[in-house]
Amino acid sequence: MYLSCVRIENRYSVLILLCWTLLILPSCQKNIGDENPATAHLEIRFHPQLDGFPLELGSTYQLPTGESFEPTVFKFYTGNIALQQNGGSLISTTKDPYYLINAASTEELILRTSIPEGNYTNLEFLLGVDSARNVSGVQSGALDPVKGMFWTWNSGYIFAKLEGISPQSTIQGDQVEYHVGGFRVPYNAAQKIRLAIPRYGNFQLKAGQTCIIDIDINLENWFTGPYPLTIASHPVCMTPGELAWNISRNFSGLFSVTNLSIEE
Amino acid sequence: MKTIFYISVILLLFAVAQWGIGCSKKDTDGNKLNLIQFPKPADWPDPVYDFASNPLSKEGVALGKKLFFDGRLSKDGNFPCVSCHQPFAAFATFEHDFSHGFNDQFTTRNAPGLFNLAWHSSFHHDGGITHLDLQPLAPITAPNEMAETVQGVLDKLNADADYQKQFAKVFGTPEISTANMTKALSQYMLMLVSSNSKYDLVKQGKAGFDVNEEAGYAIFQEKKCTTCHAEPLFTNLAFESNGLPLNPSLNDLGRMSITGNKADSLKFKVPSLRNVALTFPYMHDGRFWNLQDVYDHYNKTIPLSSVERSLLTEFLKTLTDEKLVNNQ
């Protein structure tokens, strides 16, 4: 009688020991298994150009309008990056939704994200910030208002900033300041950019591989396209509205894919 | 065998305790955060602020109050939020059409009183700001107000160990970010609920209007003031034009400067009439010094006899909330 009791007690003890082991072990573990095994990497490298040369802030360039322009700041938000599958549907990248691209530093011209493996044809991204994030309080990360790409008195992100100096400017100090943004209809300046990937047609991206896409930004097209813009007529755009929206209509002409490579 | 059983029990308890300590980010110093419920007055509409994104706590409200009164949020230390939003003026600027800002500059609009903000979904007279958490960024960075940068404020606050400790307690991390700084300010401002005026006590059956106040309330309703100044907030929170001509020295087009829509020209957000006896001068640019000026302006659309004006004024005085003003 006494012996059998001990045995039962013993069995329970082992069970309880097992229980606490199970309980303590997984409790504080980071979710290592989160990364989808079928995930590939996507690296986008932006290369700002002006007048056929790599952009150097502080150098003077000739614009297609004949005006002279010395850019000092070029930044923009990009987000909702997706690749289009050969069949048609868009596959979204899986990391941060938004990135701030800045011509002032080589590192800030590269964005790295991940995407499920697949057979892809086109690249799509938003130049700007979706309207929900303009109205839902203070965001963090790339969208933190501390980055200086936010209008505080008329809530909303500056989607793209191009500043510089030009003798054609009519304002003090020959300044040129284009702050383009605004999410309110009918002047929502967030532009969906869709880029074909020439010469590659469609490409197979396998899990673990890294797809590197090089994109030229031809800044002269800021001034040409659906809305021809001269510095003399509009040296400044500092608020959301019609002018900002008009300038944003030129944005799809800024980008072109120059190279795609896949690394193991 | 019993020993193993007891050891197991002790280890189990230890495991549970470990789990609690190791995985909870809220209580870094072991103290519990005193969460509080938003004090929504009975029979009022639901507030629009998303409290789930910023749970109110006693400590969060106290931290927000400390920030609200801290001059370091401004460039030269002289202009805390409270310099223009004074408690004794229902958080407007007392007796000023425009408020003073950095380097002897003036603002270009009259500072509104701050209360019942949980019911607002837009801020500023033109509604340009879409969220209470975003609101402090405007005065902090305005060159004629606090004249700071957001980074400048964050650097100053992060250099203060007491602030870091308080932020760690409220938000789980000592590092002070834009989001957490503004959320703390929101917690304080959200708790500025004005619902304890004589009018409120009358509505709750705890007091009675005198005969003049009663007559004034009747005029308020008969003259349809309530169309725009709707109870219980005494504002419909909409943008309206009340016929004020453009002030050419300010050229303030109001709502149109935000929407770009001509139909919104000279429309401004309807202010609440709560605490109206304390928030003079009136209108978005403070052009009317007292209620008589306001009645004169409305004479074309809502003519009132001098007796009616006096009675209406008696009623409007019952909207003053001493508890809000004294509860700093």
C-alpha cells in the first residue's frame, strides 16, 4: 500500500517536473521561426542623376528648361513595395512598409526588404505615404515626424523634397524649395510607380536568393512630363494642394530600372 | 518523494514568476502602472480619441502635465505650452487677442481654450491637424511660438534622467520618442474634461438656474444658437462662416487654406461656448473684446434686444467650470 502510493506520487512529480520545464522553456523565446523559409531578399539601389551625370549635391546642373540649378537636398518616401507575379497578382514585400530615401548619403539610397519566392515581372511602389498614416497620430521609424518630412500645421507627410539654388528663382537667396505632399482628395500627391524590368522580362527568384534592382532617378524629369515646371514660374511649393499634386504627376517619369541581378 | 513534489511546486512558481518578470516590458522597476478609465460624463456622446492606442494612466497624465508646464519644450525655455494655454483662462490666453511667442513675436490666431479634446477629430481654427497626438508638434516647431525642433526637444528630455525614468514607467522604454512624448501630452490634455459647470449640475438635477439664467437658456434655444453651439459640447465641431469679413492684415482664409476648396473660404471651426466668460477676446483672431461686440456682430442675423443680451449673458456664465480652472 505504502509503496504503491509512493509510486503514484513519484509519477505525479515527474509529470509536474515536465510541466514546469515545458512552461519555462518557451516563455521568453524570441520567435525565431517567424521568417518564412520560402523568403527571398530584395535590395533596391537608387541612383539619382541629373543632366546625364550622377547627382552631386552642391554642383550646378543645366535643366532641360534651360535653367541652371544647384540641388542641395533630395529626399523622398517610398513604401508599399511589391513585385508583380508573372500571372498578374502583386506580391508585397514583408518588412517595414516605408523607407526614407536620401541623396545625401549612399547608405540611405539603398533599401533592403524581403519577399516570398516567385516568378516576377514588374516592380511597383508608392512614392509617398498612404492617407491612413497621415491621420492616425504620430508614427515611428522612417515616418517619425522628427525626420523633418512632416507638415505640422497641416498634418501630413512631405512625400518628396527637392531644394537648391537657382539664379532663375524669384525669391530671396535664389532659393528653390519643392516640398511635395498632401493626402487630401482631389490633390492626393502619393503616386504609384510601376516599373517594367527591361531585358529580364520575367525572372525567377528562389528562397534565400537576393534580387538586386538598380533604379536610376532622372531628376530633370521633375521639371518635365505631364506638368512642365520652370523654376522662374514656381520656385517654391510649401503646402499640399494643386501645385504639389501637379508636380507629383511628373514623378512616374523619374524612375527607370537599369539593372537586375540575382545573387545566391 | 514529497521533497521532489515540493521542489517541483517551487520551481513551477519560480517559472511563472520568471515569465512575468522576463516578458513584461511595462514594469521595468517593478511598480505597477495605475491605469485609469476616461471620465466620460453620463449621457455625453462617445469620445473619438482612440484610447486603446494610448491607455490612460495616473503616471501618464502626470508626465503629460509635467511636459505641458516645461519650458524646455521651447527654444529659449520661456514658452511652455502653459504660457499660451493658461489654466485660469480655461487654457486659452487670458485677455489676449494673440499670444506671445519666441523673440517677442505674436501668434496670428487667438489661442483656443483646451478642454473636452477627446471629442475632437481636428485641431486648430482651420482643422489642419488631424489627431490630438500631432497637435503639439505645430506650436513646438512654429518659429513665432516655441521655435524649437522636435529633435531639439527630444535631446533635452532624453538628457534628463527623471524624464527617462518616468517614460520608462509609462511607456516601457526610457528612450523618449516623438510618439511617446506626444502621447504623454495627450494623456494630460484628454483629462481636461469640462463637465462641472452650473449648467451641468442643473442638467444632473443637482442645482437650479435662477430666473435670469433660465430665461437666457430659453433665448439660447429659441434663437437657434444650438445649431452651431450644440449641447453638451456647445460646438457642433464643424467649420462654419459666421459672416466675419476677412482681416486684410492677416489674410486668414480659414478652412480653405487646408482643403483648397473655395467653398471653405472664411470658414473656421465652431468654438465651444463652455467657459466663454473666461476665454475673451473672441473669434479666431480675437477681434471682439467682449460679448457685447459679439452680439453686435450677430445683430444682422440674430438680432437681440438689450434685455435678451443680458439674459443670454447670464446663461452663458453658467457654462464656467471652476473645477477645470482650479484643477491644475
